[in-house]
Amino acid sequence: MAKHLKDTDYSKTIAKIRVFEKHMLSRQTLEKMCESRHLDEIYKTLADANWHFSYEEKEPSKILADQQQWVFEFLREAVEEENLLKLLLLNTDYQNIKAFLKQELAGNPIHGELFLEGGTIPVPALVKSLTEREQGALTKRMFGAFLRARDEFLEKQDPQRIDLILDEACILEILEHAEAFENAFILRYLRAQIDSVNIKTLLRIRKISEEPAKLREVFLKGGSIGLDRLEAQLTASPEECKAFLLTTEIGAKLSAQLEDFFKESSITALEKGMDDLLIEQLKPARFIMFGPEPIFVYAKYMENEIRSVRIVMNGILSGLSPQSIRERLRLTYA
């Protein structure tokens, strides 16, 4: 793969992305989809938006997977910079490691349909390495996290440890590639994403745990908020915790939602606000003509679009009202 590309070297890929963007689902389109009574209406809207799936395929999860697979294939073909490609695709590898480990520990046969295509490692090679307990196709960090997650589950019988260990390894490996890629826009987004996850984790623990001090290892490294400062909030008073969060960039922008959380203990509006802030952080790249930023942003927006369609489909299948489904939607690109 080519390395250290010039900003102008991305122009051909950006030109393709600008065409794709014209078909991305707008907020208005998604809200209209919420009014649908049958999934067939959703499928027609997605076909009109140039989603890549077989119209005869009537399984929602397969339609979502097909579109996700198309995005991955586009990125593989379009992205020449190794570090950029890996930071976009590594999360899929780690999701597949989780799927393998949870199947194995449950004593179930390893079913291929539970794995996602589109990571940096082909699924058969990943499964072979994990089955044989050899690093093989895995990175050193992946293999170490897999062994540690397995051992800790066997010792503590806590399935949350699997997610925590593998999530942390994943974000650290993504950050390594982002730092090697040396793009300030991408690094800033990733650190904001970690901060968002850590704040959500902090507030969930305070809400549901009777002994929060015992859960000090749940925060992800790599964000802009120090882990020691976050850990201190596990046992701080509500007023102290709120005051601390208001000093963070996220808290300062979502002060009203923070107030509501500490009054009503409902985290829904705050979580939505944090997700929307991340989307807002991507929007300046719409005006960048050259460089890797539009590629990174397109991948993130498509991830968000697929999640939004999943929310709509699941809401319709669950019989939720259109208003209830709308309230769950996040900001969109269009």
C-alpha cells in the first residue's frame, strides 16, 4: 500500500463520495420512514437511496449487513493508506473476536453467520487463529486481549469483562494507527468518542450500581478526560459529579441534559445529545476538498445511517409509535 499520500491523492475517492452523499438518507426521509406500517415501504425507500441489497431479500438483518458489506468493500478498494484503512476496519475484527469467544464459552458450535465480513482479517483466518490459540493472522494486541478476556471470564464468570477488555484493546489499536497517520481531525474525533463512552459508563454505573467503587476498571484509555478524574466521580456526591462534568467539553455543551439526568435519573436524552455532538463534530469535513478527512467522515456517517435504519426497522417490528421511533433517531449527514 502507498504511504504518506498527499492530500491531492485522495481527490478521486472524494469525488466518488460526493456522488454517494447525494443519496444519503436525510432526517426528513428517516422521519417519513417512521410512519411506515410495513417493512416493504422501508425497502423501497432504501432502494431509491441506492442501498446495495437484493430486493428479494426480506430479512432486515441481512439487508443491513449487505449495505455494511458494500461500504467495507468500497473502503478497501478506495483507501490506499494502510493506517487509515485499519483504523476504519479494526472494530469489525474485534466484534468478530467477541462473537467467537462468547460462542465458545457458551459451549456452542462456531457459526459463521454470526461473524461480520469487512474487517482487516478474513473471517476464516481469524477463526483459525482463535481456534488454534495461535497469533497467526491476529495482531499481537488482538491475540493478547483475546487470551486475557477468556482467562478473566473463566476466573470471574463475568461476561462484561469480555466486552471491557476487547473494547479497550480495540480503541487503543485504532488510536495507534490514528497517531501514526498523524491527522488532527481524526484524532480529535476518536478522543471525543472515548470521552463520550466514558461519561455514559460513569452515569450508568452511578445509576444502577450499589458499589460503584468496585468498578474502577470500566473506563477506556485514550480520551482527553483523565481516568483518575473519572474514577473519582464514582463515589462523588451528585452535585460534585455534575459540577465536574460541566467542566468537560461535552458537559458544557449539554448542560440542560445533564441537569435533567441528575433530577430524573434518565440518561436517554443525554446519550442522544452526546451521539449528536459526535455527528456535529464530523460536519466541517463536508467542506474539505482534499485530504483523508472526507473518507473518514463518510465511513462514520454510513455507520450512523445504517444504525438509524436499524432503529426504524426494529421500532416498526416492535410496534412502537412513529413518535417513539423518531425520538430514538440521531442527527444525520443530510
